[in-house]
Amino acid sequence: MLKWTKGITVSNILYIVATIAIGASLSLQPPINAVMANTLGSPLLAASISIAISLVIVVVVWLTWGNGAGQLTLIPTLPWWIILGGVIGMVIVVGGVMIAPVLGMVLFFVCIVTGQLIGAALADQVGAFGMEIKPINTMKLAGLGFVLAGAAMVQHSNG
């Protein structure tokens, strides 16, 4: 496999492009849900509807494209912290509905990305949830510093 740089292979390019597209579409969710919240008069109702739509679509995709594969009987064997995935998803949707209209989209997502990178660096440092330990180093700290500086610049650009 042809390697361009450390860890980036030609086969990864499609995943990178898909991830960028996912990120771009993610930026549309808070304003769409905010319009729904304003129309319905409740950010929590809007978030509930948004999450319900997601649930219906993923179940349909799972049953058709995924052929319903998986072992539902193993659900009781999952670790307790698995529920955090759903809780975090709810926090992201509700937070987007309530916070993005106040901060503006760019600052909201700069803060989201900043939090994600800090959380990811800490998770890598300790090997959270069984992941491989990847210690924080000078380059990672410098990159996180640039992200934090970018967040400050975006905030100050708002006047």
C-alpha cells in the first residue's frame, strides 16, 4: 500500500473525505434543530424529534443494509459506561439547539472541536475504554495550543 505520510495511506483518503463531509453536514444540524425549536416552542422537543428521526433511520438502515446483524442478547453483558454514548449524543443535540444560536455556528463548533481534541488527547493518554495508549507529547500540546488560540480568535472576531 502506497503511504503518503505516517499513518495516511491512499486507502484512507476516502475515509478522510467522508469524515470531512460528515463534519460539514454536522454543522447544519444545530441551525436546523434551532428552527424546529423556535417553531415548536421547545428546544427539548426539537432535540427529541431530531433524535427520534435518527433512531428510525438507523434502525431501518440496520435492518435493511446491515441485515439486522448483531447479537441483541449480549446487551446485558456490555459495560455500564456504554450508556454514556447515548447520553453524549443527547447532550450534543440539545447543546446544539440551545447554545449554537447564542454563540454563532463558528464559535460553537470551534469550541466543540477544542473540547473533542482535549478529550481525545486525555483519552489517548490513559488508553480510555480499552484504546491503545498514545501519550501526549510536545507536538500534540502545540497543536492543542493552536486550537485554543483559534477559539480565542473566533470569540474576539465577534466583537
